[in-house]
Amino acid sequence: MTIRTLAEVGARLEEAVRGLPGEITSNADLYDRYEMVAIQTLDSEFMDHPPGALEEYLATFLQDKQAELGLSPEFISGETS
């Protein structure tokens, strides 16, 4: 497995999110879509990668999206003040 293979996972994830129906109403809604597709990707492709590699890649991908969308870690973890 190469870095390219994981980058292709990211590209497919981006494409899948863009193809989802419905209106995106907020950055939180957009993040939820990324998370949903990442989970589906993990479920369907985990056997195609070395143990832990896809999980680590997707976790990092989602952390990057969280920062890009300006969402706090508390939003992602479901914590409330």
C-alpha cells in the first residue's frame, strides 16, 4: 500500500460528499456528511489496507476537515458546556 492509495481514498470521499443529495445548511451539516461517508468507507474498505492504516488516515482526514470548517473539538466529540 502506498500514500497514493490513501490519497485516492480521500479523493473518493470528497467526491462522494459532493454527490450527496440535499442542501448543506451549515459547516456542521457538511462535517456530518464527511463523517458519514468516512464511516461507510471504513466499513467497506478496511480489509483493503494494512491494519490500522485506513482508520488512522480517516481520523486525520476528519480532524483536518474539522479545522478547515472551523468546528470546535467539543462539537465533534458531542461535549457541551
